Amino acid sequence: MKDNLSHFHKRLSALLSEALSEYADKLDGEKCRGLHDMTISAVEEELFQFAIKRCDGNRSEAAKLLGISRTTLSRKLTAKERRGGRPPAKKNAKR
């Protein structure tokens, strides 16, 4: 299991590094602003959608999977929806 986690961490880091490099290359000399917030927001959105789908729409189970409280998950989803993010995955969504 530990080897799988190490492989996953390395793969995720490599994908993130590649995406950030691509973003920086497309700036074409412009200064980058808000990179941290942009990156965290994108990662959280995908992570939350994955967890909710994986738990068949059950937010309590999704929060446990993520290692956060249900209240924190709900608060973050509500904030993302207000900013125009994707609505939460529907119950019984495909995994």
C-alpha cells in the first residue's frame, strides 16, 4: 500500500508540475498573480467531485474519505457554487 501511495504522490506531483509549466509558458511574459488560489481551487473542485461520486452522493461519507468534516465539505461546496463552480456530483453517479 505504501508503494502505491508513493507512486500516486509522484504521479500527481508530476501532473501538477506539467500543468503549471504549461500555464507559465502561456503567460507570454505577463506576470502571474493568484497562482496558489487558482491551483488549490482547481484541485479541491476535482477532489470533492471525485469523493462525492465515489461515495454515491453521500456527503458524510465523502467528507470521511477526504479526511475533513461534513461541515467543512458543505461550506467549501457552497462557496464554490457561489463563485460559479460546478454543482456537486449527483447521487449514484458513475465511479
